[in-house]
Amino acid sequence: MPLDTGLSTEEALNVADKYRKMIDYMRGNARRWETQIGLVEKEVEKWLIELNVKLKDIDSRYSSQITKTSQSIDTDQIKEQVAVESDKIDQWRVNEKKRVIESISVLFKTVERELEEIMKKNKFFTRTEMLKGRIFNDLTQSFEEHFKYLLDEGQNFIDSVNSLTKKYVELKERAFQIENEAKKKIEIFTTELQNKLQDRDKHLFEFKSEKGEKIQQITDLKSQIEKLFMEIKNIIQIKHSKCLQDAQELTNWSLNDNQAELFSRPVQWIYMPVYAIFIEDKNTMEERFELLFPGYITNDPSNIYKQISEEMSILKSLVNKKLEVDMALRSNFEFSAENKNLIKDKSLIKRIQQGVSILRNYSVINPEIEDKIREKINIIL
């Protein structure tokens, strides 16, 4: 409603000028908020580019490591290496057995040398014609000594053959051991390759898992940054819209003197909602009133409602002083306020309840304050 505050022309001009500056300030704030989107977006783009570079680096590095590890060994390579190693072991087995045969042959050569030594000494007694030309009695001692030699050497020969036989048994056992060693060698070699294949599979799993985790971390971080940017962008857009809305609301409250002929003074008239409550103490019969000028709700429990500007606070103080000293103006003010009494508005309770719900959703009030407000609503009802 229009409210004649009783201000002088100079005071009214000062208030109007401050209001115009306030509108310009709000529009300037809107522009500044709008530019913040571009500034934030540039930084966000830098972060996203860095994260994309990291993603490519992780993918390239781990893909190279995975390829290298995959190619280190596989089932086909195992088959080829086992085949090559089997050929080597077979060749080793053949060579080892040849060495055993050679060693056994040496045993027989030893027998042959011993026999040759005996036969060499025995050859003298096989020359029949020569012996017949000699006296028998002269030969008997030689015959007896030679038989004794044959008996002694024969025993030595038997002992030597027994010893050589034992060595032969050992060499024969060595041949069986060679077969077992060959089998064991190929088994060990195959097992080692299988273990390498298992280690390769394990490392591949670890590399792939680690790659997936790191890529997921970067992807999650990108999503988080993009989500936060959208939230910041929405907040800035809300701030931008709110500044423009506040500026428009202040503009709507005003009316230029050239827009209506009934205003002749060169000032900008300001129209704004003003709420008043009159409180009467039944014990002392004293009455006081409180005014509520345009402002906004804050999240500060100690100061929930804040004036829209310092100038608005000054205007409220001026109005309070005028109403205290000018009884005629106060009487007119009370009459106007009574005609606009919100208590008589049938939709008041519903509007208050809607407002309480909005304040609760924005966490401006807590359940305790909400209960107190609803208790007051019940008193009004």
C-alpha cells in the first residue's frame, strides 16, 4: 500500500537515490555472478583436460604392460619350449648311456689286460719243441712255480672280475637312473613353465584390476567435478536470477513521476510492502508496534530475518521515529493497517504453514522453532 512517511523532499530524494543505486548494485551483482560461470568453467576444463591426459597415460602404460606380460609366455610357447627341451634331454640321455657303455667296455678291457699278462707268461710253457730239448728234472721246478703263479693269478683274476662285476652292476643301475633323471628333468622344466604361466596370469589379473581401479578413480573424479560444476553453475544462475529478481522487485516497487500525471514532484516514488503488528499488554494497557520492511530469510538462528539493505534499515528507523512523535500520522497508519489486517485473511493460516514448510526444507528453522510457530498458529485459530 502507498505509505506517506512524512519525509521531506530532500529526505525522499536521498532515499530514492539510494534505491536507484541499490537497483544498479543488484544488476551489477547479477553480471558479476554471470561472469563467474565462465571463470569456473575455464578451471574445470583445465582439470578435465588433465584428467583425460592421465586417463590416456594410464591406458597406454597398463596396456603396454599387459601386452608385454601376455607375450612373455603362453600355452603355445610352453609346447614349443617343452618340445625343444625334450629333444635336449633325449640327447643328454643318449650321451649319458653311451658313457655308461663306454665305462662297461673299459671293465672288459681291464679283464683283457689282466688275461694278456697271464697269457704272456704262460706262453713260455706252450713251446713244446723247445721244452722237449731240455732235461725233465730241470723243468719240474719251473712247472710247479708256474702252476702256483697261475693259481695265484687266477684267484687275483677272479677277485678282479668280481670287483668289475660290482662296478658293472653300478653302471647298469646308472643307466636306469639316467632314464629317471631324464623324466624328472622334463617334468621339472614343464612345471617351471606352468608356474611361469600361472604367474603371468596372476600379474595380468593384477594389472587389469589395477588399471580398472585407476581408470574408475579418474572417471569418478571427472563425474564428481562435472557434477559439482553443474551444482555451482546452478547456484550461480540462481544467484544471478535472484539479483535480477531483487532488482526487478525494487523497480516494480517504484513509479517514475513521468508515468502518472498525479505525481508532480520530480522524485521517484517507492511502493513496497510494509507489515505491522500491534501488541497490547493487558496488564499495563500499554500498546507497542513492530514494523517489518522488505528483507530476506537467513540461515543464522540468531538473526533469521535480515533487512534487504542498510538503507532499508535507515528508512525503517525514520518511519519508527515519525510514528512515535506524529500521533495524527500514527492514527492514519493504524487505520490503514487495520483495513489491510492479515488476521482477517482466510488464507493466512495456509500461507503461514506453506512458509514454515519452505523454511524447514531449507534448514532455516529447526523442529523446535517449527513447533513454536505452529503453537502460535493454534492460538490464532
